[in-house]
Amino acid sequence: MNDNEFSVRINQLINELGHNKKSFAQKIDVSQPVITHLCNGRNNPSLEILQKIIISYPTINPEWLITGNGDTFKKESDMKALEKKMLVLDDIDKLIVAGNQSLHKAIQLIRDLKSTPQSF
């Protein structure tokens, strides 16, 4: 990754998000000098910095951020697909939790039955 190319993208991103270097640094939880060095082209971003940006701003297109290819932000259709996947994952999580609760209740019932004297 060319220092200059990334510095142009990070400056563009900060401006498009309506931040300054300080507020952007705070948002992604890094020091302001780290952002200043990226913006000036002094340093390339580490994997950790790229991850922090992508996690803090999930609408940013990671391919654009890293390579400069594509649009700055993900397409709305991509975001809707991601939202649907997240809803499905939430539903699966709820089913797992409910299933675990039912399993625990069944185990407790079995234990109760085993400890109860049998009368025929």
C-alpha cells in the first residue's frame, strides 16, 4: 500500500464522516498522532488500525479503505443483506438459548425423578 494513496483516502474519509483528526481518533480509539501520521503519509496503517476503522464504521467498504478500489461506502443493498444476516443470527442465538434452557429443565426433571422413591 502506497503511503500517499492511503493518506488521501483517510483524509477523504475523515472529511466525509464530518470528523476532524481528533474526533476520528477518539471514535476509533487511537491517539491523535497515529491519525496525523496516517493523514500525512508518514505511516501505513496497521491491521489493528484498519480493523478499528471498519468496526467503528461498518458502512465503510473495506476494499476501498485498503486498496482504493470501489466505493467509499458499502451499497445499501449490501447493508440490507448484512442486516438480514444479523437478524437471522440473532434468531438462531435466541433459539440456542431457549434450547439450552429447555435442556436444563429436562435434566433437572430427570434428576428429580431419579431421586424420588419409586412406588408401584
